[in-house]
Amino acid sequence: KEEEGFRKLENSEMIRDIVSTLTPEEKMVFKLRFIDNKIQQEIAEAMGVSQMTISRIEKKIRDRFRKEFGR
């Protein structure tokens, strides 16, 4: 149980570190997509860009997390 708690803390610190390296645009997409659970089209409309732009930004974010988490 203690080990699981430590792992969660370590993961949350890693997430915070990764998010701190994102551009303001990437941070907005991260928040809207992964915290607020908005769909790409909703984010695109809110930001005044195309859904494809959001898709590309989301892919960059996912790739960064995969790289950091070694997946």
C-alpha cells in the first residue's frame, strides 16, 4: 500500500514536470482534453483553430508522456 502511494506521488510529480514544459497552447489543450474531457472539435471551436490542429497538438502531448513514462 505504501509503495503504491509512493508510485502515485512519483507519477503526479512527473506529470507536473511534463506539463510545465508544455507551451501555453499545449497546456490549454491538455486541460480541456484530459481534465475537462472535451472532444477535439469542442476544443478547436473554443480556440478558433481546426480539429486537425488540436489532433496534432494532442499527439505531441501524448508522445511526450509516452517518452517520459517509457511506454
